[in-house]
Amino acid sequence: MKLSIPDMSCGHCKATVEKTIRAVEEGATVSVDLASREAEVTTGAAPEAILAALAAEGYPARVIG
Ligand SMILES: [Cu+2]
């Protein structure tokens, strides 16, 4: 799925987002595009769980694809 994460603005944010998603599911793959503030995520976890974890870390996200 593709996520829009508007508050993700630098390498530190990118690292936090990747770590947060992998904390929900260890095997998740995360590919961040900082320029567009989007991330492509492949995971067996429920999207709601990913979104809740990101919001808790200060990166509210929405599914865009
Ligand atoms: Cu940052």
C-alpha cells in the first residue's frame, strides 16, 4: 500500500517511520520517498495498525493507494 505522511520531512523522520512500521511487523518492507512525503509499504499487518502506530509517533498518515 502507498501512504501519504505529510509530516515526514527529513532523514530522521524517514528513519522513525521505517522503525515504527517494522515495530508493527518485523518483516515489513518500507520504501520512503521524502520528496513526495510518501511511503510504499508491504506488510501483512492491518493498515489500521500501521496508521495507529505512525500517528502515535507523531506521523499521521493516510492510505492513498
Ligand atoms: Cu525529520
